[in-house]
Amino acid sequence: MIPATFKLCAAISYQHFRTLTGLRHSAVVALGHKLNQVRLQHQVPSSWVNQARRRSSLISCRLEEKPYSEAEMAYVEQGEEALHKSISILQDASGWKTEIEATNGDKVVSKMLPDIGKVFKLEVVMDKPSDLLYSELYDKIEQMGEWNPSVKEVKILRKINNETMITHEVSADTAGNIVSPRDFVSVRCSRRRGSTCFLAGMSTHSDMMPKQNGFIRAENGPTCIVLRPSADDPSKTKFTWLLSIDLKGWLPKSLIDQLLSQSQANFAQHLRRHLDSNAAAPSC
């Protein structure tokens, strides 16, 4: 049965079959059902099933009236890659070193990773529900420059679907112009797993935004913000932000480490002020 299921799913990769919406829905549902049967009846290793599920999630992304181009599908896959890499890093609790620890409990830690370099992780609790944070950080991402002094502008270049977008971000000038302006082109991926939200991303290439005069094109990723309702109070959110950035240029490593860790600590404070000001604003 399972070979037939995979043949059904594989069929939607052909242009003729991609126009048959019912077939595409049937293929994905059949694959998910068969994976459960295989896991329960034949004790197939869970790692194999999980890998197959990840591939089926990419197939499900194609359940649109208009099929994706190869370039669009590449962006979707890159977003998935950023998400899976980030989750793998965050699941390893060993080796983290404290960079900043505030009196309110906000904490920034870091660790060195092979092939990636130094990554930073912000851990805070926000006194707001996760759905509100998701809306501010993903749905309203182009408004981030209005409340985050570290960001001059964020522009959505293209929305692939409701969970994947390509953005261009421009950093604000630093005090004393210690660091010249940087810009980034990123693929962003949002996913929900139960009550947990993931906002992952990494640098990508887009012809829509070539390198700009006056800016150094920096790179980021994998990065990921995880929003999870607090176990003590579901109206609050446990907020985790994994940050990995290569600023390029000739900056001392010690300066970069200080800037990145402090930028995460500052981000938490700016986000809190923004959310509090919105809550205090009178409604029309």
C-alpha cells in the first residue's frame, strides 16, 4: 500500500496533475494516514517517519490554486531548513554561556557551533499572549522600524504563501557610527505546532533586491523566535530568540559579540514598551 501512496503523492509533481486540487488533497491525506500505520504496525524508526513527514509538509504547501514555481519552492524549502536547523540547536541545552542576565530575569546566552560560529539565545517571559506577539513579529513585520530603534526598515519583497515570505531589512545607524549600516535579504518561515509558534529565517538571494550602495550586505541564519504560552500563566509567553549573524566587514570579534548580545537584550525592552503602549492607547 505504501508504494502506491508515494506514487500518488509523486504524481502531483507533474504539471498536469498539479491542476487537480482534489487529487493533491487526497495525496497528502493518504500519505499522513499511511505514515501513522507504518509507524504503529511495523515499528519503522521514528526518525524515518519524521523525515517523511517533513517532506509531506512541503507537498502540502503546494495545495494552492496556483502551483509554485521552482524558485518559490526553493524558498519554501530554505525556510524549512532554517526551522529544522534552529530547532536542533535549541534542543541542545549544553554548552551555553551567559552573556547578559538582567534583574527582571531576561537572559542572553551564547555558544560556539561548528560551521556556524557563535550563536546567541535570548530567553525572556513576556506579559502578553503568544498570538499577539506572533501578530506583531510576523503579520506586522513591516512596522518593526516604528518601535525597534535597531531597525530602519523592513520590507516584504514577496509572499510565497501565508507561512513563507522574502524580506529586505535595513539596520539603523549605531551611536557614533561605530558600525556602518547593514542590510539583509531573508527568507522567513512561520509554523505552528500545537500552542507553540516558530518564526525562523536565514539569508537568501533575490533578484528583487540586489546589493545596495551605502550598505554592507550581511548574512543571518539560522535564526528563530519561539513563542510558547507560559506553563505558569497561559496569558504570558515564554519567548526564545536564537540569533546567528555574520555582519561582514572588518569588525573586531569582541565588538560584534557585545553588539549582538546587547541588541537582543534591548529588543526585549523595546518590544515590551511597544506592546504596553498599544494596550494603553484608547480604542476608537
